[in-house]
Amino acid sequence: MKKIWPVLAFALLGLCWSPAIQATEILVSAAASLTDALTEIGKAYESNNKNRVRFNFGSSSELARQIDEGAPTDIFFSADLEKMGGLEKKGLIDPAGRKNLLSNQLVLVLPNDSKMALRAPKDLLLPEVKRIALAQPKTVPVGIYSKKYLESEGLWEGVAPKIIPVSDVRATLISVESGNVDAGFVYKTDAAISKRVKVAYEVPLDKGPKIIYPVAATKESKNKEAADDFLKFVSSQAGKTVFRNYGFVVLE
């Protein structure tokens, strides 16, 4: 009889442990520039919710490629409209809850100890400026934005030979922080979190490309209810406050 009790105990434990009370894990693929703000928002969300949030940060182009190839993702938070629009055209994004939530601003940053006096974009043409870090200008949003701006200023052809392409905006920031390059274009929000770079020039909002961050749940999400719940929190006043604290412009 004694041998039966462990079996009964495990059976009772199984009855008590219901999948309904298990936390749902939400996977969010988000642009690298959102790392700090979304990490803080995720912690705030989890503190009052049974659901858990896991982030996959990277360049929007790489994240979009992963989703296109079938990588499991519940939410996509892009740094540009093109990557989101491409997935939506393929039926991979749920358009119902899609929002154009944030905007940003381009800045030119230098290492803190740099002696260079770069006060305008044209100063990048100076011979002493030899290496400029930039996220892949053909595919990564911040690189695309920066190239468009330099083209509008008639500077791209002169600057292009100096460009050191990197994977995303955070890789650009690291390159400048380390002193491996003379300068780099990042978002204003990225420059704000670093104590090892200084802003040499802010691209005026009326001259730079319009930077939009759209966010939406994916069509293939297996956690749609939880994903929608987190999206509501991200776009709530609490979420918007965090974004503003990190320097983002909230559009909605």
C-alpha cells in the first residue's frame, strides 16, 4: 500500500498543475534602437502580468527576413515602414492592430575624446575624416535614412569611400565608442544612452528622412491574445512615457 502513495501524489500534482495558469511567452522581434526602452517596458509589463516577454533585437531588415523565412515571432517592431509593409503584402502581418507608433532623429556622433571639429555634414569630406561607421546603407533603416540624407545634401559620393558598413545602429555606436572609426550616424536615442560618444551634429527634422517605427502582431503568432495584450501595454500611457524618456517621439 505504501508503494501506491507516491503514484497518487504525482497524480494529484498533475491535476493541480493546469496549463491555463502557465505563463505565455511572447516573442518580440524589434529594431536594435529599441533595446533599452523595450527592455524596460517588458519588465514593467511582466511585473503585473503572468505573461513573459522575450526579445530578439537586431536590424529591421534581418528580423523581417527571419519572419519571412518562418521564424516564430509574435510581434514585429520595425524601424521603418518598408520592412513592415513588405511583410504585410505577403500576408505575414496582422494589419488590424498595426500602429505607426514612434519617430526618431539622425545624429552624427564622435568618440568623446575626438579632437575633430565637425559642425556640419560637409565636414565629413575633410581629409582627416577617414572612417565613418554606418549600418548597411542598402538594407538597414538607419543606414538607408543616413544615405538618403547625405544624398540630399550632395555629399554621398564624397563620403561613400569612407563608409565602414556594420550590422545595425548599435554596432555603429560601438564602433564610434571604441574609436575604431572617426564618426558615425546613429539615432538620437542611441547617442543619448552612451557616455562614450558626443553628438557633433543633429540632422534637422525638416531636412532628414521621415523616420517611422511601425509595430504589429504577426499573422502566424500562436499567442495572439497575449501578443495583443502586450501591444496594448506598449502603446499605453505607461509605455509611451518610457519611450519619451529615452528620447523617442511618440506619434499616437
